[in-house]
Amino acid sequence: MQPLQGLTVVTLEHAIAAPLATRHLADLGARVIKIERPGVGDFARGYDDRVRGMASHFVWANRSKESLTLDVKHPEARQILQRLVLEKADIVVQNLAPGAGGRLGLDHASLARHKPSIIVCDISGYGADGPYRDRKAYDLLIQSEAGFVSVTGTPEEPCKAGPSIADISAGMYAYSSILAALLERSRSGVGRRLDISMLESLTEWTSYPLYYAFDGATPPPRTGAAHATIYPYGPFPTGADGASVMLGLQNEREWASFCEKVLLQPALASDLRFAGNARRVAARDALRQIIVEAFRELSAPQVVARLQDAQIANARVNTMHEVWEHPQLHARGRWREIGSPVGHLPALLPPGNWDDGDPRMDPVPALGEHTEAILAELGLDAEAIAALRAASAI
């Protein structure tokens, strides 16, 4: 199933937010033409070299794309970009600095005069206006501005999320907004401009802590891997093997089962100190001591067996290496192989059901790999392409 087959996306992108959005569009069958700087490309290509010499971020977010190198400051290259958009593109995506798209003539107002059906998605840190418009907006900075860091970490020290969730949240809202704009266009024939802000995306994802702190109330405390407002919920050590088990309770039925079948202390279920989640949260230190003592002579597998018998949610804290080998992912056939300049690489199927065929999962492109083929589509012959290359326009 490739529902976007036949649609073309031209994207001026770097890092994570826009590349992730357009990779998802490519997964659904869209042709994605990625404009990159000659000789350098998307700066995420240089973040690291952990994937056989390629950068981990780039491999993750850029499969199934075509790489066209253009120096957009060169007048001839800028003219080619304009032609490419007007002749080929259904969608333009960019996460350049605020205003850069407009200076290239790629803002929605300019393009829609010639092509009313065009959809233009601008992704930035803080949005197209407002006092923060021109501030630099790296993922850590947005995690901080959105309040995410203030509720993440331990009581002693705030922490950022490991993955770049500010970028990821903006990429996912760009993706879903583009799909909605395509649906709207199918009815009206008219495209639209989308203004996606990393700050607004992650603030939405910060979710219940905002309302927990509503009207001046105390924000949820930082509790490490535990839950700030549900207890017991988080990691607990097992004394027999020095390991730990992640577990979580959601209701009073589970609390009673946990006391009886896991802690082997059924009377604890009626202890008024722990009657209801709010009281358990308030008395979390005392309850944690009881749980740790109950697990002191047990190994992690023994605790997990009790939790499973009691139908209490639990999980392993897997390393990245263990996730590569996760039995559930393998049992459901979620891994595929994709091509790349360094050979075949494993890639996870996009989430969702693909009963009538796989999504598009084509190679990760080398820098400028498709430049000559795309220029030939626009009618440039070998001599013209050679002249552009000699002028460093491509």
C-alpha cells in the first residue's frame, strides 16, 4: 500500500524535524527530492559515523529520497529550484532559518500565485512570528523552553530526553498536517501553507504536567524512571541478582492483586496509608521500602513470574543491543533491509498494518546521487549540466 504514489515533495531540509516528516511521506509512496548543499549536504550527514561510516541520524531519517545538490545562492541553481517546484512539486517542505524560504521565492504566497494547488510546510523552532521567531532552536533548547526538562530527571537534576523529541514532535505534526492538507486539497483543489513550530509541538506533547500545574498548582516532581503521579509505577531492584524490574499499577483491582500475589501481603491492600493512588503517591517512600524488602530475596525472573501471574504490567529495561534482537519485533516480522552507499542496512517497518504490501523502503541516498537524472528530467542536456557543475552551481 503506497497511497501517496504519484505525489512529489521537494524539500530543503536538514537535521531531524523536516527529514523525518518527509521520510514518512516517502514511506507512503511519495517521491521526495531532497535539496542539499554541494560538497556538504544536510549537516546531519556529519553528526557521527556509527553506521559503517554514515551518520545514525541521517540513515534513520532519509531513506527513500533522491538527493539533488544545488547551491541555492547561485542564480542559475535558484532558477532550477524554482522550475523544479513549479513543474514537479505537490508539496514543499523546509526547515531553513526563518525567512530563508521567502528569500528563495519558496514561500506559499509566491508559489500559490503560479500554482494554487501547492502545499508549503514551514518548520521552525518558534514559528513564523512572535518575539522568539529568530532565535536558534536546537532540540535541547526547545525541550527546555517547553518545560519538558523541568519535569524530567531526578529530584537532584533535570534531564533532557535521549532522542530528539522536540524535532520528532514537530516532524510528526508536519507529517499529519500535510496529510490533512492533501485531503482538503482533494476536495477543494487548493493547497495551503502550514506553519509548524517545535515549541508548540513539544508543548502539546508535554501533556498532563501542564494541567497538573494549572492555576499556579505545584508542578509534578521529577522522579527519574518512576511516575510522578501514579505509584507504584517504575523500576524496583531485585536483591538476588542485582537487577531491576519495571512495573506499573493503574487501579485498585491491580493494587489488591499486587499485594496478594506479588508482595504476598494481602492485608496491605486494606492499609489506609495506601488506600487509593493519591495516598500511595503521598506515601511512596514507605511503600517503596516495603516493595524493595519483598523483592530482596528474589531474582528479576522470579518477580516477573509473580507479576505475570497477578496480571500486573511489567517490562525489561532493554539496552539498544537488546532492542535489535527484541523477540516481539522479530516475531511480527518488523525488520527489512534497505540499500545505502555503504551496503544493505536493517530498517524497521513504519508502525501500522501493511497487510496488502510493504511501504516504500528504498535506499538512503549518497550526496548528489540523483542530481544529473533530475536535471535531465527538467530538460538539461549533458553540456548544460557540465557547465553548472563547472560553475559550482550543483
